[in-house]
Amino acid sequence: MIGWVKQLNAAFGASFLWLICLIYFTQGFRSFVWTAVSYQLKDGLKLSPSASQFVSSVAFFPWSIKPLYGIVSDCIPIKGRRRIPYLVIATVLSLVPWVILGLNANLRSSRWHLTIVLTVQNLGSAMADVVVDAMIAEAVRFERAAFAGDLQSMSWLAMALGGICGSMLGGVAFTNLQIDTIFLLFSILPAIQLLSCGLVEEKSAGSKMLPEFSNSKSSHMVNGNSSVLDEDNFLAKKSYISTSRRKKSQKKSKKEAVIPSNSRIHEKTNFLALQWFHSVKAAAYSLCHAFRQPIILRPMTWFFLAHITVPNLSTVMFYYQAEFLNLEASFLGTARVVAWLGLMLGTFIYNKYFKTMKLRKILLSAHIGLSFLSLLDIVLVSRLNIAFGISDKIMVLFGSALPDAVNQLKFMPFLILSGQLCPPGIEGTLFALFMSINNLGSTLGSFMGAGLASILNISSGSFDNLGLGIAIQVLCTFIPIAFLFLIPKEATGISA
């Protein structure tokens, strides 16, 4: 392990490796502070389960538009740099909301103010996630490509470690500390992240378009869709030529008046703005063109449908466990630790037994498994476990670990298939689009769960219809199976 870390350190540098691991650790450690947020929505604001789930879904929406951050950072450099300045902006957006919530009791006591602040915080976290992914992709693109898997493994390890530590400490902290103290304590991590941004040097990118978008431009020309881009490039080239001719005429004619400096600055600004506009336009066109291809559109449609057709009742179950079963915050934090271990178990099982199976069979098995595991929640809600002498805590622990392990069996093929479907040249941004589709599907699934809870009148202290809600969720789990024809027939867990 130490030798592996030393190899990565020699390949990428200590400061770069530290920043990458710190960002991913912070992303995982967010469970520390979101435990307090969940209880603030429940106890502080007295929200119903459906209202609480609605607030959380809105707050996490910035994770559904990740490609936007990637396109902007790719095409619009700040002082010649595309990554570190945007990482600084993202870190500030991640840091300031927690400080504000820690210092201002009125903001965290208002439903809409809290929603806005949490949305801004997620905007910063999602932007940082996109930027750090781009930094990793650039770092391993050329001579250090052999370390790509190692660097990604270390990133996931750091996030898993952060998730375990955050979940373990979150419940304990909420039991023993004030909520404002928890918010301020967590802000230490993004503050360290902000300071660490200054340790990494980034080469100036100038005002050139990224290679991936210039490559995608040529691919559009092959497909006969280059007329719009050609016109844009002609206008930009014409503007550049006219600027060059003016400079040459000034050198040849001594009698000609010198253009004021502010005019030259204005001209340069206009040229850069025009070039950035064309870069953003080309990037958006590349994404739309690639995504419309059936081999990409059909599988991504299935994964999206798999989320929105199954209502997410996780917030409702949290209310049930905390209020009806009276489980302590520290124990629920331990249950989240078990859930992280379930993710690791699912990854191990997938790599060991499932990666050579047909993708359709993997996804079919995963949804059938999820439907059976959802029956554990029905057993818990109906109190049948008490009749068999099984404690509520055992049921909650198994109910946290096993579904997450099975969900990982479904998520791993999504990651692999997404990576393989990305055409050369726009891998990074298109992969971010795939992840955004997954996140948007999860968000809409949460909205569906909130709506279902509202229709069934499930609220704090009233869980009579929760069993019916879970039964509907179980039935909905079979809906995506009907759309498995969208998945490539011969695709396996390791090849598309």
C-alpha cells in the first residue's frame, strides 16, 4: 500500500495527490453534516416526510446539470487557467453556506432560506466534482496513462473513507453537539481545500479551444453537420484577420494615428468573448450530436427510467426509524457506515462474479433482488420481525447494507457502459452528462417518493399507510425490466 502511494506521489506530485484525495474525502464526509441537516428538517422545521424529501431533492438539483460546469470551465479560462480558478470558486460556494448556517439561526430556521443555501452548497460541491474529474483526466491523458486506474482507485478509496468517517461521526456529533457547531466544524474541510488549491500549479491554457472540442468539430464535418460551425469559424477568422491587417497598417504608416490603449483592450475583449462563445457552442453541439446516437441514447434512457419509475421513500423510512422506532442518531449513523460497507461489498461481488455476465441479466437480477429486499421494509413496518424475535436494529442494519450492495451491482455496469459509449474526443464532458442523467433520475425518483407519501397521507406520527407505500415501491421495481430491450443485447459487464 505504501509503495503504491509512493508511485502515485512520484508520478503526479504530493500537492496534486493531496488535493485530489482531500476533495474526494470531503465529498464522502458530507454525510457528517447532512445527518444534522436531516434532523434540522425533521425537528427544527417540523416538516413532514414528503416536504423534507422535496427540500432535499431541490437542494441536490445542481448535481443534475454537471455538464454545464464542465463546458464553462473547458471553454472559458480565467487568466489562462481552466481548472484551479473554477475549483477555488466551487470551494468558496461549498464553504460559505455552512459558515452562514452555523452563524445565522434565522436562515436555518426558514424552510426556503435553508433550501436556497443548501442548493448553493450543492452547486459548489457538484462543480468541484466536475473540475477534479477533469484534472484527473488531464493528468493521466498522456505519459502517465498507465496510472489512470490507480489514481481513480485512490480517489474512490478516499471518498469511501470519508463516507465511513462522516457517517460514523455524524450521529455522535448530533447527539453531543449543537447543530450550529456541527456546521462550523464541517466548514473546516472546505477551508483546508481552499488553501490547498494554492499548492497546485496549473499551466496556462491561453485562449485556445480544448483538443477534445476541436476533435469533435472535425467529427461533425465528417457527418456533414459542419455548416454552422464553419460559418462561426469563418466569422472568428475574419475578425482575427481584420485585426492583424490593422496592426500591420499601423506599422507601415507612421502618419496614421495610434489606436488608444483602451480601444485595443476593448477589441481584444470582444475577440476573446467571440472565441469563447464559439467554443461553448461547439461543445454543446458536440454533446447533442453524440447523445442522439441510438447506441448512447437507448441505454441512458433505460437507466433514467430505472430511477424515475421507482419512487424513493428513503426520507420517509428515516422518519419512521427516528420517530416510530425511536432509534438514536448515533445508531442511524452506524447504519450509514454499514451502507458504505455494502457499496464496497457490491463492488467486490460485481468484479468477482458478475462482470462477465450479459448486462441485461445483471440488471434483471439486480431489480429482482431489490424487490425482494424491499420486503424487509414491509416486515419492519408490519412488525413481523418482533414476532420472530428479530430486533429493529438488526432489520435496519440489513436493510441498509443489502440494498446498497445490490444497487452497486446496477451502478457498476452504468459506469462501465458510460465510459465505453463515450466517443473519442469528448469523453470527459459526455461522461459528466451520463452522470447528470443518473443524478437527475434519482432526483425525480425522490420527487415521486415525496408525491406518493403526500398522496398516502404519510406524515410524522402517522405511518399507517407506509406499508402500502412500500408495496407500491416493490411493484414499481419491476417496471424497468419491461424496458431492458433498450440495453445492447450482447453487452456484458466489461464490454459494450
